[in-house]
Amino acid sequence: MPDPWYAIRELLLADDAVDHGKRGRRTERALREAIRSGRVPPGTRLPSSRDLARQLDVARGTVTAAYRQLTAEGYVSTRPGSGTYVAASSGPGPVAEPAAAPTRYPAFEFDLRTGIPALSDFPRTAWLAATKRALAELPDAALAYPDTAGLPSLRQELTAYLGRVRAVTTTADGVLVTHGAAEALALLARALRDAGHRRIAVEDPCYPGQVELLSGNGLEPVPVPVDDAGLDVEALRRTGCRAVVITAAHQYPLGVVLQPRRRLALLEWAADNDALIVEDDYDAEHRYDRPAVAALQGLAPTRVAYIGTTSKTLAPGLRLGWLVAPARFHRDVLRGKDVLNRGGSVIEHAAFATFLRHGGYDRHLGRTRRMYRQRRDALVEALATRLPHWRPTGVAAGLHVVVRLPPNTSDSTLAARLADAGVNVIALSRYMRTDTLPFPGLVIAYAATTPDRLRAAVDRMAQVTTTSVP
């Protein structure tokens, strides 16, 4: 996008060479021409009157008057508390607001897709306070090119937090702060590929994006079935793979916990085959009706690579994650991170470190855990009342439930009908890598939706299912 200061100043200087009239009129004309010519495109936020006056070496009142005139003509619009924007049209006429950024997902009246926490409950005030405090304490030298592994103070705080909450065994030197969990998995996939791995086992069902990421980084995903006790370790042995990605604390999407006997069998498989277990601990903090299940990594730090993220606890937009890899892989993933982007945002790292250190993260999790439990209860109670033949499972933890539909129901057909009715849920079959669907089901998230809206969504689902589904 062009720099509006440069484009406007360039036109102002050219105009000044041929017109020795009033400076204010020349400023107004230069602004208008910059907009009409497209040098400053629709949706651009213009500089404040004070900043533009300083850049153009004119009085602030001159710029204010020019903005006022162009607003009247429909070239710009002023939004209180936000600034002045170039309108969508390039000439006089009704003022249009700047075009909104395109959304990644289609709009639904009831959007119950997974993967999104309650974004409206992001702790803005506490995060802002942590950012201010972190900036005040951050030395100037820290603003240079960052440590590839992440800000040391954040790695220290994560070490303490993960040890206290998830029983992860590591030191600050063993933690790599990443651009979300996706980057952590991509770095591991490349390290495995470089070490000679060509295949990697994945849970079936699993998150489709995980499969795409692994394939895009040179590994062939091999599906392994999941049942009520978690990953089938005997089936894993038969694949011949020497690496596996697993969501042990709360399997995605089924919501089951890897049972103790399976946990021990998985660790034995890793020892027998000199294999790597990649533990994606994506939403282990969200639990309601059972105690926390410790991370696998604490039982076998040399065999397990641990991945965590703030995407399900704070917001995906933060792009903050972490990776604790066994020593034999740590150097390779660190080198890969350095080649990829030379580290992360020091300021965000410092803010999160402060947020952790002073208890902001714990307080936020305590509050949202209570809120999510209320939302889960509202959804489960509404299903029991309006759709008693649907059986919710995986309700003890996480941010979604899986609903078992009556036998012989086509979950994909039902999901499509619900979408037509404005309800966005995902068919369980979409998560399968094979044709062995354990049961027809729907994956329904509740974290980002209020109890009243969840009840209304279930009412809509019940209306749709009053007719038979193929």
C-alpha cells in the first residue's frame, strides 16, 4: 500500500510549482488528487491532522480544513476514535466506510466450528497492562534481532508454568517459542525428514490441517485408529512408522483420553523403535469433570516432543506457541527456526512473560474455564431436551463435544442441511483418513457462543431434523 505522506507531499510540491495561491487550497487539491488517482487507495487510514501537517510543513488547521472539505465531498470518512479513511468511492457521492477485511470463514447465524475460543473474552485490559509493564522493563538491547529460541525471560516463565501445570520436564534452554503450534509441528516434520523419516503416524480421526502440514513438509501421514481408550498402539506397531503425532490429554476430535495402559504401551513402542512421540497438548487446560492428565513428555523427555499454544486459551491471532523437543532434535529445529524467520516478536514475548509471571494467565484460565463449563452444560442440556436421540461424548474437557447420531445417519448430509439452515457444524466423517468411521457424528463447538445462543442453535437443529435424513 502506498505511503500516504509521500504520495500527498509529492503532489503538493508539484502543485506548488505552478500555483502560488493559498497553501490551504493547494493542500486540499493535492489530497483530492492523491485519492482520485489511486495513489492513496480506498480504505487507507490517513495520517492524523497533526502528523500530516508536520510532514507537509503546513499549519494543522490547514489539514483539518482540507479533511473537513473532502469529507463533505465524499472522498474521506471520519470514524470517531479510529481516524480518517479514504472512502470506497473515488469521487463525490455518499460516503462509504472502508471495506472490511475479508473473513476466512463463511458467515452463519450459528457458527459452531471448532478451534476458536471466546474471542470477545480476550483479557484486553490485563494484556495491555502486561504489555506496558513489559515495555517499561525491556532494555533497549532486547529490541535488536531476537534470540532465535525466543526471549529468555519467556522461556524461563514457560519452563516454570509447564512444569507446574503439565508436569513437563525441561529447562529454559530446551524451550523454543514458535509462531503457534503449526510452526512447531512443521519444524519437527522437517527435522524428521532430514533425519531420514519418510512416514509419520497420525490419529484417525484427526485434524485435516495437520495432515496437510505434515505432507507439505515431506512426510507421508499414516492413519492409526482411535477408540474409546485412545490411540490403538498395536495398530501403530504394524505401520512400521518411527514417529507419531498424538493428542493424548484430549483427543481431537473425539475427546477421549489416552488410557494409562495405552500410555505405557506407547512409551514402550517409542523405546523399542527409537521413535519420536509428538505430543500436541492443544487444549489440556480446559477440563471440567475430571482431574488434569499429566503430559506424556514428563514420563519420557528423550522420546517425546511437546507442543503447546495460546491459540485455544487466549486467541489464535497472537500466534504464540512453544516446542520442547528431545535434545537430539532441539538443535535441528532451532536451526530450522533461524533459517525460517530468525525468531519471534520480542514485544509479544515480553508481554506474555509478564502475563505469566504476575498470574494473569492463571486468572484468565480460571475465569474462562468456569465460563466454558456453563456453555458446555447449556449445550448438553439443550441436546438432551430437544434431541434426546443424539448422544454427546467427550464432554469432560475441551471446547467442543462430539454427538453420536443414530445409526445409518449420513453425518455429511445432515451437516450440509444444517449449514443451509444457518448452523455451522462439522461432520465427523470429514476428520477421517480412512473409511472406517466409528459412528456417524457431528463435532459441535461451544466456547465462542453464549448459553442462550447455544440453546437457540439446538432449537434450529431440532427443526431441521424433524424430517428424515438419508
